[in-house]
Amino acid sequence: MSYIQEVIEQTEQKNPGQPQFMQTVKEVLTSLAPAVEQNEAKLRKNVILERMVEPDRQIIFRVPWMDDKGVYHVNRGFRIQFNNAIGPYKGGLRFQKDVNLDTMKFLAFEQTFKNSLTSLPMGGGKGGSDFDPVGKSDDEVMRFCQSFMTELYRHIGKDMDVPAGDMGVGGREIGYLFGWYKKIVGDYSNGVLTGKGLSYGGSLIRPEATGFGATYFLEEVLKHEGENIKGKTFALSGFGNVAWGAAKKISELGGKVLTLSGPDGYIYDPDGVSGEKVDYMLEMRASNRNKVKDYADKFGVQFVEGKKPWGNVKADIYMPCARQNEILLEDAEAMVKLGVPVLNEVSNMPTTNEAIAFLQSHGVLVAPSKAVNAGGVATSGLEMSQNSERLSWSAAEVDEKLKGIMAGIHNQICDALHTYGMDYNLVAGANLAGFKKVADAMLAQGLY
Ligand code: GLU
């Protein structure tokens, strides 16, 4: 049996009931075959793959909190410190009711390779809770964040582990988390969290960074194909921070965003989501209602209840910005039938492995999330640099660096593909490039 297959099987045995984690492990490891075959003896001796699939540390804790009526609740908190070969653990916190250990491990594993691609010194981590922020008051969210940080603070630090936002965790939550961290620890290490407000160490462009970065990466991909964004139509899912940044940049560059989605369904706007409609996305998110229908009601466009845009709307480019596994095999089949040529994955692991294989074998160009959405964490890395320097950079300076980083990721992928004599397969290229840097660092640092 091949080394890769052995490690996949061992990992499956050791992690029963973790389908999302196994999905990414299989996706990444199988695409590493060309690199592993060249160095098999050395990688085997150093148990590199075995160590890469085993998190350094998995922290699970109780988070008790009290709601506005005085009723007590208990949620579960997580922080997975997956790999710190190239830098302190880095990755967001997700607050969502279906978060579990499996979700956290898949996200932390993906984060390790994503952060490696940014070329910044950041290891991989992820955390969060099964706390459901929908419908909670500010005070409830604050009390939850304070309780969460009361345990988390002992595991993080600006050179140890630096959390940030993810789904359900934005500027408000980061503010409450930082306030409580500072209260417990007593010093002003604002480099311990990223995604902060501008008045206490946040970076300009960080809120926009994931969506902007995803669009910059797409520009590189289209350039490679001799095309550009102007005049192209887009189907997006989600309407949160990531979809907002993407819609803003796409409309600026002359593309047309036809759809947004929420848990309730999707909206179809034939004139495109731009200008005040993009600003309205922020209002929808702040309202905490979690309903995209509000957009249809406000702007008088079509709302399709209970459906996703995938396979229902024809567009030049699909950009899932909502959650994992939103594009299944049946969606991929419908997408091929409709003749959608490009899938630019923005949310983490939005496509199942079967769907990716189907799309690629039918000539659809798939840009993988760990490259496409890396602009968010990359700008977090730039926020850490600014905090260390005790300086703030201008929006133009951060944006320029972000653009450079996204182009750099595309170059690294092309270089990796070139090294192994492969075609323009961005999924494999991103894994190969992300893996190389982490593996080299682990080899250099001995058995730990
Ligand atoms: N949650 C984002 C991600 O999935 C950003 C993480 C960060 O900024 O640390 O990459």
C-alpha cells in the first residue's frame, strides 16, 4: 500500500465520526502523490504525513453564560492548535450552532496549508463554539465572549496562538474578546487577536480582505486564461462579511453579481449587486435576522425560497461564500449542464471531493478555497506586523500588499505544478505548494 494510503487509513481508524476532517485529509493527501513519491523514504522515516494529520493540541472546554432573562446556559468551546512549524498558530474562531470537533479539525488542517501559501510566518489553528449568535442581544454575546475568553486566554498569545474572526465572529465579538483578555492578563498585547477595530490596533482593509483577496486571486486565474472580470456574471452564496467584500470588489472591477443567499434561500438581482445594495448587505448582517429575503423585499427582486443558486442560475463564475459542503455532486452535475466554466471557492471546503472530481473531469476550472480565501488571514498577518511595529499602514498600502500576496500564491501554485510537470490543476498545485513549506520546516526542526 502506498505511504499516502496507509496514512489515510490510519487517520480514518483513529478519528471515527469525523467525516469533514477525513474529507480534507483525503483531498490534500491524495494530491501530494508527486511530492511524496520523490522523497518517500525521508518523509516516511520522519513520519511527516502522520505528524501532519495529528494536531499538536486539541483544547475543549466548557463555556457557561447567562442570557438576558437570567437563564444559565452551557456551550462547548474549542481551540485546535494544529501545526506551528512555520509560525505561531493562526486562524479564526467560528460561533455557529453546528460547530463540533470535526468542523474545528477540518478547518484547522486546511488553515495550516492556507497560511503556508500566504508566505507569511503563520502556523495553523482554529477554534470556536456551538454557540448560536442568531437572535442574541449584544449583552448576551458579550457575556458569552467573556466566558469563552476566561478559558481561552491561557492558551493564546501574540507569539503563541493568534485567533481572529470566522462565521459568527466579527468586529463586535473580537472587541469583547480582546477587552476581556486585557482584563485578565493585564497588558496591552493587542497582537493576540486580529480583526480588531481600528481604534485599538486593527488594520485597514481587514474587513474587506477575504472578499477582495478572492477577487484578486480570480483575476490572476482569468489572466492566465487570457480573460478578465469586466462584463462577467457571478453567482455568490452567503451575504456576510466575505460575500460583501467580494461583491464590492467585483462590482468595482465591472463584474455583475446576480445572486446572494442565506439559510432561507437565494435572491436573483438581474441588475447586479452594487453601490447601495452592497452597503445594504452590512445592514442585513447587523440586523441579526439571517434572512436574505430582506434584500428581495427592499429592492424588489426575485427571492427563491429554500434553494441554492448552484445549478439554478447561469453565470460565468460561481463563488460560494457561505459554508462547507454547499456544492454537492448533484449541484456539480447541474452546473456542468448549465455550462458554468469557473468555480472560485471562497468559503472553506464548499465543494465535496466527488463534486470537485466531477467538475475537473468535465473541464470546469476549480480554484480551491485554501488559495482563494487566504487574503483574509494574510491581512491578519499584516495586522500582526503593524501591531509589532506599533504603526498603522494606509488602506492603499495594505491593499497593495494583499494584491501582491494573492498574485504570489498564484505564482507558487504555478511553480509547484511546473516542478511536477503537471497541467493547470489549481487544487493539486495549492496543496503541493502549501505542503512543501510546512514539510521543509518540520524536517529541519527534527522529531517533535
Ligand atoms: N477565518 C478566516 C479564515 O478562514 C481568517 C482567519 C484569520 O484571520 O486568522 O482563514
